[in-house]
Amino acid sequence: MEAIGYFTTESVVRNEYKPTLIDEQKAQADMLIEYCNGGSYTVNTKGITISGRGVKSHYGNGFYEVTESRLRKLQSEYNIMPNF
């Protein structure tokens, strides 16, 4: 059996995090789904104010609990990604 090793000029720096493609997509998203429980979802709106039918409660800091039907309407207007 023979082992071959390859060396590169770039090494990984310890304790340095490189953002992935998913991290970049989450940063570009208008809203993030933080939690789901049955028919309701907790959404981080990143500063977008939502109100009206289907909004169950507002937790502060841009977090809202919305129904599934309201989430579907928001998805047609905004770029929404899960944050889990």
C-alpha cells in the first residue's frame, strides 16, 4: 500500500471562520425563519414591519409569529430562507 500526500501553499488559519455559500445566501435574504411549530412560524424580518391578518404576535427585535398562510404570502413578496 502506498500513501501519497499533497501540500498546498494555502493553509487553514486556526480559529478563522470562512463564510460558506449558505451564509452568504442567508445574509442576502429579506427574512429568516427561526422556528416552526405546527401551523405557526417565528420569522426574523430583519427590520421589515409586518402586520395584519395572520400575524399572531410581535416579540420585538424584528421577530414575529405568523401563520402558515401568512408565511406563504410573505414568500411571494420577499426572499425568505430557514435559519436552521
